[in-house]
Amino acid sequence: MKLFKILFIFLFSSILLNHPSVQAQYLSTPEFIQRKEVYTHPASGMKFPVRVGGFQRVTLFRYDLQERDVSAGYNLITSTCAIAATIYVYPTPSPVSTGAPPETIANTRARLLEAEFTTRKQEILDSHPGARLIQEENIGLPQRGKTYSGMMATFEFEGIFGGQDNALLSNLYLFCNVDGEWIIKYRFTYPKNVNASKEIEGFMKSLKWSLKSS
């Protein structure tokens, strides 16, 4: 129970430091969403269940008055593994016109993803003094019968985790312009000595993108 509370504090701190910066009527402080059952994001239709595999949902936050910008925090705690996960859904900074030529749309999407990815990487570096970017790559995530292109970065830094100082790894996954309107972002943080790849992959595949247009 003590470890669970510590992970909750770590997760909440990460949310405060890394909330999205899209132009909207933002709240001065993230507002906790009270929900004991499945939460459905009103704007996108994205569903956040109470459990995703072995991960237990521990937080739900909205960042703006319209509740278009939200996050859900999940913890996985076992005898050999502890992972703090957060998934964010928020509006894309600028829409891509579907009436433009395909090449123009593709180029705009690529620039949008790159700019957003750069912003989110810098947030992590600013939030954790001494953090180092140790890996980044293009990725694909199978969802809803297709593969969505995104970008991934891994950071290394020192921090309190599980009640003590730890060398930590934190993975950022970003998918822009989902359904022409949404950004979906994942953060996973865990001790460096934990091989969390299997658990992270399972979470990302198990949490289905249940957006309205699907």
C-alpha cells in the first residue's frame, strides 16, 4: 500500500509538470474527475477502463473547462515490477485540411508530429534536472485494424520511486492527428533495472482506441 501511494504521488507530480499546452480554456490546476467505473472522454469517445491488464487506474484529470484535454493514470505493481503509466488525449494544435492534396496533408502531419514531439521531449528534460535523452525512433501501433505512425523517446534520470532514490527510465510515445483531431500520448516511468518492455507493449495493445469515429 505504501508503494502504491508513492507511485500515485509520482504520477500526479508528472501530470502537473507535463500537462499539454494546446490553446484552450485551461484550468489553473488540473481537476480530478470522480469516476469509479469506466470513464468515457466526452469529446473523443475514448474509454479509460478501471483496469488494463495488470494496470490499475489511479487518476483521472481534466485540464480545461470543456474537458477536451484529459489524462488517466495507471499503476502496475508486482513483486518484480513497478510502472507508473499515464495516457493523455487532447486536441491536435492545428487541424489538417482534408481538402488539401494528399502530399500536402502528409507533409503537414509529419511537421505537426515533429513539433509536438519536440515540445513534449523538452518538457521532460525541463521537469527532471539531469535527465538524458538516450533513444528516439519512429514507431507504429496497431489499433482499430490499422497501424498508426508515431514517435518514441526514452529518457534516463534520477528520482524518487518506490520510496527511495532510483535510476529511472521514462518512455514517451506520441501519436498525432488521430482521426484528424486528436493527439494520444503515453508516458511510462519505471526503475532502470526493470525490463518493462513486455508490460508496456501489453498496455498499449490492450487499451483500445475507442474514439467516436471508429
